[in-house]
Amino acid sequence: MKTITNPNFKNSKAITIWILISLSVMLLLFCLTRTKVYGGYNLFLNGKSEVIGAKVYIDNKYYGQLINKDESGLGGGSFWARIKNGHHFLQIIKTGYLSFSKPFNMNEEEYIGIELKPLKN
């Protein structure tokens, strides 16, 4: 069997270049997602803007306040901490709002959304 070649056909390296670029981007994204932005923290709380300034208690111990992390006023409130594995009780308290309470079991990481409801006048 004879192979017919086209003299006008040029070998393109576009596929090889595309594959190399794709692999480079995937490697870069992998490296970026492996860095610990919140290194060592395992409890993450977040909520809408009304939670900013609310006090965080875990097992009746004061841990801090929910803050506006990005200072834009658009992102709501955030809080992060490092706590031991096991059963815990979370309480969020802010003047003018009903308190938020939730028992949870810490295994590795816990993400909890906080919603505060205003007190009725």
C-alpha cells in the first residue's frame, strides 16, 4: 500500500502548543488552590451584612466578631477560627437581633451560614 502525501499540507504545532498551554494553566490553578489562604483555620462562618459586628461564642466562650473582610460593604460578614474536633455549640449574638444557635460536630472543616433575624418591636 502506498501512502499519498499532499505537498501543500504543513505540519501544524497548534495542537501541541494548545496542550502545553492547557497543562500549564491547570498546573498553575492546582498550585494556587493548594495554598492555605486561611492557614490553620477549620471553622468558617459567613452571612449577609447584618451579621457584621455580631459576637461569636463557641461552647459559651467568646471567640470574636464577624467582620467585613473585603471592606467593600458588599460581601457580608465573615469569621474564621481553629477549634478542636468534636461536638460544639455555636452562638451568634448581636443587639437588635434574635440570637443564632447551632450545635455542630467538627471533623475537619465546617462552613456555616449565619442568618440573623431582627427583633420585632
